[in-house]
Amino acid sequence: MKHLKNILAICLVSLVIFSCKTKEVVIEAQEVDDIVTYLASDELEGRDTGSEGIEKAATYIENYFKDLGVKPFLIRIVIILR
């Protein structure tokens, strides 16, 4: 789960950096703290796969990016388990 959080954080930062080519976005330390605090809060119930908490987290992140003007980028990933 710890690795998932790190991957999510890297993806979020990458999306913000690479999708805002024409607009400078400044994120203050307090805003980052507020985001992380909410995403780690008990309100999201641990964010287990398929839970209401993960849906709340996804909606929060989606709305955050929309507010920044980030356009959706969809990619299909196929995982083969052996």
C-alpha cells in the first residue's frame, strides 16, 4: 500500500507538471498538506479497492485537476498475471 501511495503521488505531480504547459501553476506547501491530509483521512475509510472511500478520493482528485484546467488523458493498461 505504501508503494501505491508513492506511485499515486508521482503520477499526480507528473500530471500537474506535464499537462500545464501553457499555464504556470503554483501550489503552496499548505495546499499540498491539505490535499494529503484529506486523502489520508479516516473519512476515506482506507481507500480499499471498490470501497466508497476510493471513489471519494478519485472524485476529489478529478475535481482538483478540473479546477486546474487539466484535460483528461486516458490510457488502457493490460496486466497479465502468471
